[in-house]
Amino acid sequence: MNLYYIPIIIFGLLILISAIFTVKQQTAAIIERFGRFNAIRQSGLRFKIPLVDRIAGRLSLKIQQLDVIIETKTLDDVFVKLKVSVQYKVIRDKVYDAFYKLDYPHDQITSYVFDVVRAEVPKMKLDDVFVKKDDIAIAVKRELNEAMIEYGYDIIKTLVTDIDPDAQVKEAMNRINASEREKIAAQFEGDAARILIVEKAKAEAESKRLQGQGIADQRREIARGLEESVEVLNKVGINSQEASALIVVTQHYDTLQAIGGETNSNLILLPNSPQAGSTMLNDMVASFTASNQIGEAMKKSKKKTEE
């Protein structure tokens, strides 16, 4: 082979290699011929005319994300930073518009996000910004879709991923939250204390009622026992007055015996002479007689008044 053909062969191979190119999956290549748009090539092995056609650029057709941080002011004059994540992609049928109509799509999207957020957030108070962040995201998506669809971009979704108020405002919010929780805790503690007091009072009232009932039953049984004792004594020839005196004396000495059986008792029973039982019985009889006389007198007086 003549050595003069070697450079020609090498040049031919280079021309052939430059005519072949590949396009990756989910990517579009823009081909220009002499500086003018010629065609759009999708993924796969592609060809172009060497020295005439060139690859002007490539656009990804995948979903991409742009994070935009905006600082703005709320309705209650609180400065807050919002992070808005915009998910978008190039429309396959509008690759030409996406490549030639916009030089810096990220800057365009960022400008629209700033415009919408700074129009929406100043209408809300800080608490509403947290509650209505989805409304802000929907408003951003709506405005972006209307503006970017013309340039071949489809806005898939917008998300408000972070809301960051000023540090002093966050500290104040934490203090308010802590105070509110302490207030609720104090209310619960007060309710619990009130319930304990009420339940304790109910228990004491029930205890007093049962104690009174027990005392009444005890006195009723004592009276029944005394009555039976008097009847038994009457049967053996002892009249009622003597029987009552005997019962009183017996109980008096039973009391003295019970007191004497207590080693640490400080109780002193007065009077404690043998005549004490008889004296107490006479006093009781005199008291009952006086009470009966007063009752009879009151009945007669009331009857005369009615007449």
C-alpha cells in the first residue's frame, strides 16, 4: 500500500466516526445545520452529516427538582424563610421550545416562585402559613404551569418543604407553647384535687351516716334490752321503779369495772359512790316528769288559742 493513502484513510475514519453519535435514554439531542435548527434526535444510535450538522445541546427528559429559598414577611410582620421544591420536566413534544425559548430555565422558575410566594404569604399570619402550606404550593404550581407550559416545561408538583421563622420568633412560640401546656396541666391538677376533695367529703358523709345509724341501732337495742330486763324483774315480784334502780346500779358498776380494767386510762367517773346509781335514777325520773308536764301545758295552751 502506498503511504500517501494512509492520511486519507485516517481522515475518512475520523469523518465517519464524527457522523455517528448516541443519545441516552430519557434525553433529547438538538441538531443544527450551519447554525440553524435541523432536527431533534431521541435515545439510540444516531447519524449526522459531518462538518455540516452539529449537536447544539442535549436536554434531559427526566423529572428534575429545583429548590428555591424565599424570605418574606407574614401578615403579622414576622419574617420567615420558605423552601419550595419544584419538580418539573421537559415535555417530549416541546423540546424545541424548551431549548430555544429559554436561556436559563432555573432562573425563570425561581422568579415565578418568588413572585407567587411573596404575593400569597403576606396575606397570612404565621400560624396560617404552617397550616396552609399546601395552599401556597398549589398556588405556586398553578402559576408556574400557566407560565412555563409555553416554554415546553411541565410542572409536576410543588412542595413547601420547610418553613423557618426568625430564631427569636421560634423561641417565643416555644415559650407560648410551654406556657399553654403548663396551664392545661394546672387545670388537670386542679380538677383532680377537686375530685379528691369531693370524694373525700362524700366518704366522710357516708361514714357519718353509717355511724349515726349504728349509734341509733345500738341505742334501740339497749332500750329493747332494758325493756326485757324490766319485764323479767317484774315477773319475780320487783316493781318497775326498783327494777330500773337495779339496772342503773348494775350498769354503773359495770362501767367502773371496765374503767378499772384499763391500765393506762386517765378517766375519772364522778360520782362513784354506791348511792350514785340511785341519785342518777331519781334525777332521770324527775327530768322525764318535768318534760311531760311542760308538754301537757303546751298542748293545753295551744288548744285554748285555737278556741
